[in-house]
Amino acid sequence: MKTKPSPATHHRAQLCSAHHKALFIPPGQLCPAPPQTARLEVRPLPDPLFVSMREAGRRLGVGLSTIWKLIQAGELPSTQILRRRLIPVAELEKFAARLQQGVCHD
């Protein structure tokens, strides 16, 4: 006939909230501290120097065809890097300032 182990000698697994797993912790003892992990410093990304034509259109509230027309008319400077046509953010901001002053040509 099997006897049941006494509570003093039988330790059951308890869920350790610090380790998020079951550990065998004797009654009356606390869970050991979790191991220290390296913390990564999160830095914000710098603002881009160039944006795509689609992003330029989104920022100005116009479509891609309007952006193309502005580039072809010389109103909005752009540059090509490999196969991508990009617009300098500084030029986009200058263009927006000219729009607010009513200096742009239609």
C-alpha cells in the first residue's frame, strides 16, 4: 500500500511570475529574481532627406499625376536615384510655403 508523502517532504511546482514558468519552490520560500537581460535603447529614426513621389503627393494632398506635372513644369525639383524618382523634403517644404504665399504658377 502506497503512502502519501507528507507536505513537509513533497514540493509541488508553483508558477513563478518572474520567470513565467513552473519552478520547484519549497513552501515558505520566495521565487528567485529573474535573470537580468540587456536593455536596448530605442532611438527615433531621423527624418528622411527624400520622399517618394507618392509620399510627396500624400503630404501635399494631391495625386501622383499632379506631382508628375509639377516636376515636369519645374515647380517641384526632384532627383533620380537608380530607378526611383525622389523629392527632397526641403524642396517639398519650400514648395508648400510658396503655395501658401500664392507664388506658384498654375
